[in-house]
Amino acid sequence: MAKSKKITFDAIIEQHGGMNAGYVVFPYDVQALFGVKGQVKVKALIDGKVTYRGSLTKMNKPEHWLGITQAVRKELGKELGDSIHVELEQDLVPREVIVTDEVIALFAKHPKAAAFYNTLSYTDRKEYMVWITSAKKEETRLNRLALMIGKLEAGKKVTEK
């Protein structure tokens, strides 16, 4: 497998709109570095202690940027407006979501749900599985499994009503 070049930079965590969502501007030319104009999957080490897999995206801006999730900010002890040090490289490892045996069995009974699930992005598929596997009570997990099938058959992501 090809090895990607590490890029380092310091940046301020910017606030995205009025939301509690953060990002840093990527200060280099993505096309010159990675040969693409669009999204680039990356893995990053932030402040030398938090690893993160994400993507450099444009999000209708002239430059690319890297999202800094609330979970990453909490682990770093950083807030919007704080500075971070980023070591980043292109992520060449395929991204796969582990689907539980229980969900596989449900998909066998609900092919329409399975078909829509398979069209979703890595992130959306992962969010469904985290939603299912993070349930603390059996009753909650079973309820979420039923809701998941309904949402998928209706062509909806986990975050959609």
C-alpha cells in the first residue's frame, strides 16, 4: 500500500455558523498535494494526543477544512477559538463499518432497508451502527432496531425524522 506524506500545521478552531461545530482551515493546496479538487479522506494526530479519521472538505468555501468534532475538542480540553497543532496525512486505508449479526439478519428480512443502507456514505452507515450498539438497555436497542428499519425503508438517514 502506498505511503502518504505527513503535513503539519497550526490552526485556530473556527465556529461553523452559529452551531457548536468546529473546524480548522487547511492551509495548503489540496489539488497540489493530493491530486484532487474535492474531498480527501485523512487521518490526523491533533496536539500529539488525539487521533482522528475524517475528511478535508470544501463545504462551499474557497479552501478545504477539517472538522473538529465536539468529542475531539473535549478530549483535547480545547474550545472554539483555541489553537491546535495538526499532523495530517491522506488516509489510504479503506473505511468499513462493522454490521452486527443481528442487523445482517434484519436486512435479510428487509431487503429495501438493506439496499438503502448500502447507498449511504461511510459516515451515515457508521452513525446507524453506533446508534444501535450504544443502547444501554435491551429494550432501547430493540426499539432502535425497529426504528432503523422503518427509517431505512423510508429512505432516511439516522438523523432524519
